[in-house]
Amino acid sequence: MSGDTHLTHIDEKGDVRMVDVSQKPDTERVAIAEGFISMHPETLALIVEGKAAKGDVLACARVAGVMAAKQTSTLIPMCHPLNITKAKVECTPVLEGECEDGRVGIHVTTTTGVTGKTGIEMEALTAASVACLTVYDMCKAVDRGMEISEIRLLKKDGGKTGLWLRGESE
């Protein structure tokens, strides 16, 4: 945990509020997040071979993730609307034998960026979540047991707190 235990979205009376960032300087900010959706090997084969009934699963997941990043403030009540300057979603198949725990599926990595007064972490996390949900939606007819996990922030940079990397400053 960081040393700051003050919740910025709670005022002195305990009410939720959107943080006033009007006096903060604009800085370049970047966030990277990830997620994983595990599935049966046969489901992954359908995706990789382009044989899923609903079409190109990974292309659709990438587009959905970018769209989600752009809509984060409409989904998360206290998020500021941001003029996103970067949104990238990568979907990498993880085949049998590639994951130490034996899972197969799709590893999603998202990168978001903005020049602004507040962070871009929620946009990266939302993009990862929605990309995984899109894979689920497109493949649920053949594999309702898919599991979405490991939605987490890997990196954030910019603003007053600077660089944070998972594993280094937790």
C-alpha cells in the first residue's frame, strides 16, 4: 500500500464526491493493465483458427477495449471524463503448456495515455475488463465455464506520485 491512507473521493463529512483537479498541472500520464480469460483448449483453438461463430474474437475484443477506455467516466461514477491520447489493447493467446498453472486462454494487456490533470489507470483497467468480457460474450455458446481473472494495474506513470510498478512499490 502507498503511505497515503486518505480516500480522495470522500469529503470531510464522509460523502462521496468527484475530486476537484482544477488546480493540478497537466502532465503526461500512462497506465498499463492486464487481464486473463481462461477457457477450454478447444475454445482457444476456435479463436486462434478464426472459426468462432460470431467472427474475429480478438479483433472485436481489441476494439471493445478501446471503446471501453473512452467510456470509463460514464461507467465509473467518480471518474473524470478524459481526452484520451492513447488506447491500445493487445490480446495474446496462451496455448497449452505455456502457462505454469496449466491454464489456456487469452492474456489481455492494455495501455492508455493522456495529457491531463488526473490519472488514466481506471481507463486501462476498464479496457482490460471489457476486452475479456467481449471474448466471453463471443465464445459463451461453446464454453460457459470461461473465467476472467487477474484484472490488475501493472504500471502507472505521471502526475504527483510519478512512477508505480507492480511488484516494486506495493
